[in-house]
Amino acid sequence: DVRTGLPLSLALPAIPAPVNALAASGALVVAGAGTEVVAFSATTGALRTRFDVSAPGRPVGTVRALAIAEPLLFVGGNFVDVLGQPRQHLAAIDMRTGQPTSFDPRPDNQVLRLRVSSGALYAVGLFSAVPGYGRGGVAAWDISRGTLEAFSPPVSGTSDLAFFRD
């Protein structure tokens, strides 16, 4: 309860590991914990969905970042597979169907933070490139088209982004 600071007595779904990332949209809360993404209702605690970013025979994945731009849930981290689809470090899940979209930007290393602003998805991480383009750990994609934006600040070692009035 944000008014009192006391925990609510909701029966929340089990979270399998320490939480690395949170995202919310309305009453939906999504937690990234270890290899899993767990979505639940903030008002009832009811589980909405759960999936793993690791697949048998593939390297173990880790969810590090989440962002929501309805109806899409963006997942970033250190993984090569999401829901049986090859996705390297960054994926979009259609929250209506629960399936990965065709968005597959393939940064060459981990995504640590995701932010949404003004119709764009911004990623920050340990990557230095996305196929065909150098990016010093910061990149942006147009959400509606899935295309890489020209946004490419000359920085390295960035750990997060914040926006002022979009």
C-alpha cells in the first residue's frame, strides 16, 4: 500500500529467483526473475502468465529488463531463446496472444535496461552493435515499425536512461 508503506495481504504467484526487473501497466505487474517472466494482477494477485527464456539444450538465460508498450511486453537480458523462438538478448511478446512477435533486433550482448518513450523502445546494455550498426550500449527502435532509430549517442558505459517530458 503506497499510502502506508505496508505490504498488502495478496497471495502472489511464486517468484523463482530474485527479481531483476519490474514493469507495470494498469493493474498488470510483470516481474523478471532469473530465467522467468511472471505476470500477475496487482489487485488480486492472480497469475496471468509465466514463461521461461531458457530452452532445453540452449544456454541458460537471464531476464534483466522489462518494458510495456501495450499490447507489447519487451524483454531484455542475456538469452538466446524466448518461448521456443530464437531471440538474442531482446524480444517483444504480444500480450494478447502470449507469443513472440517478429521483432528480433539481435544486439550482440546483454540488454540491462529498457525504457519506452514517444513511440520508441530504448535499450541500454553491454552491447556494441545490432546487425549492421554500431551502438555503444544504447539503441532505440520505433515500436510500430520495429526499425532501428538513428538515435546513437557517443557514449559507453551507460547504465540507464530517463526522460523529461518524452
